[in-house]
Amino acid sequence: MKAKATVKTKTAPAFDKYAYYRRSVQAPDNDVQFLRDTYKELKGKEPVTLREDFCGTFSICCEWVKMGPKYKAIGIDLDSEPILYGLTHYLPKLAPQQRDRVKVLQENVLNPGLPKADVIAAFNFSHYIFKERSMMKSYFHNAYSTLNSGGLLICDSFGGSMCQEANEEETEHKDFSYFWDQESFDPVSNHALFHIHFKPKGQKKIEKVFTYDWRMWTIPELREMMRETGFRKTHVYWEGSTKAGDGNGVFTRTEKGEECQAWIAYVVGEK
Ligand SMILES: C[S@@+](CC[C@H](N)C(=O)[O-])C[C@H]1O[C@@H](n2cnc3c(N)ncnc32)[C@H](O)[C@@H]1O
């Protein structure tokens, strides 16, 4: 009689690009604190409704509703793929009462009639997809007209000398590396092409998991366009630095930045 051999094969877990993306570039718990604190600082009261434009997997919406029973969130994105990921991975983790306060729409942020909100967030530089002033102004105008009275449009922005040349930066995590790769920068148009690559430990680098074809807008340009589309006031929140000169994750309102190789800031339009 032949002995039966049991062979155990080890297969690598399926590559989950949104899980790697979340661990590399997202911090939705910090984001909701910043959004709420900024509204409180400028308006002297708590916001209720957040609209997360360009929401992707709508991770910020899911954190927003965790802050309490009055908080409501709406996510807007064109692409069904990240929306479906959020619906199957993030939404089920919420309590049923929290889930009921999240709504996600597969829509263009330029569409008329989007739901109203106290705060509209455009994060991870998603609005840089609009390369013409006319397109960015259409977006700002649409945001303005769908903000509740006194509401805030909060956009992030980034720049610095490092963003004006091709370069690739690796960030090592315990079980993978994250690469932020700027392929090009054109000083005539300010257009820039970026990619995200990942390399799970012991595996080959997976190239161009996400690609972004953007225009590098400056803070004054964003503020000017906000004012031209009706925003009453604009504000800039600049990141403080550690002793070593790195960003410390604390953003404060200022009218003066600092010369940096790479910086992140928030530009806020007040209705
Ligand atoms: C850079 S990703 C950011 C996703 C998400 N905000 C985050 O932080 O992970 C940009 C997202 O914007 C979406 N998008 C691009 N153009 C859009 C538009 N005109 N209207 C709505 N969503 C758009 C894309 O589908 C993509 O999910």
C-alpha cells in the first residue's frame, strides 16, 4: 500500500492595492480631526455633514460618522472600483447606526445638484487632475454652490523644489516598501506625472499601481480661484516641523510658509 503524501503549499496572499495604499498614504482618523477642528476654529461651532469629494474608498466618510450620532458623510467618486472596495471592506466595519449615516454616489464632482454639506474635503491632491483654470474654477464654483451657508471647502496641496524634478522616494514598512515616483515635471505647463509602486517583502516590485497625471498648482493660484468663484475668505494651514526638520503633522493657520524641498499644506475657502 502506498503512503499518501500531504503537500502543504504556501501561497502569497493576494495583492490588495487599496490595503497597501491605506497603510502608505492615508490617515483618515487624523483627517477627520483636522476637518472638524478647522471648522470649529473658523465657525465657532461643530460641523455636521461632510462631503468627501474624489472619495475613492471613502475612508474619511467612514471615520467621520464614528465621531458621534449627529455626524453624516457623503462620498463622491467617478470610479466604481474604489467605491466597491469601500463598500465591501470599510462600511461593514461600522456599527449599523454609523453605516446609515454614510452615503456614496458614483458621480462626477463637476455634476450639478450634488448633496449639500458643511465641509467639502478634496484630499490627496485629487483636484490637481484639473489642469486648466476654467476646470478648477468649475469645480470650486460647484463646491461653493453646494456648501451650506458659511461652509468650508478644504483642499490639500503640495509642492517644493523636489516636486520640480524627476525623483523616486522609498518608504520602508515592516512587510513592504512604498515608492512615490515622480516621472516628470514640465516647467512650461507645470504638468507632472506621478506613480505609486509597491514591493511586498520577498516579492518583485509591482510597478505603477496608481498613476496621477496632474498640474502642480501653487497656493496663491488656488486661493485666487477660490476668491474668483465666490469664497468670502481663504486660509492656509501650514505644517510645523520637528527638530530634525521633518513635518510634524500639526497644521496651523498662517500667512507665511517656509522654503522646503517638499511641503504639504491645506487651502481653505470659506463661503
Ligand atoms: C488621488 S485619488 C484619491 C482618492 C481618495 N481621496 C484618497 O485619498 O485616497 C483620486 C480619486 O478621484 C477620482 N476622480 C477623478 N476625477 C474625478 C471627478 N471628476 N469626479 C469624481 N471623482 C473623480 C478618482 O476616481 C480617484 O478615486
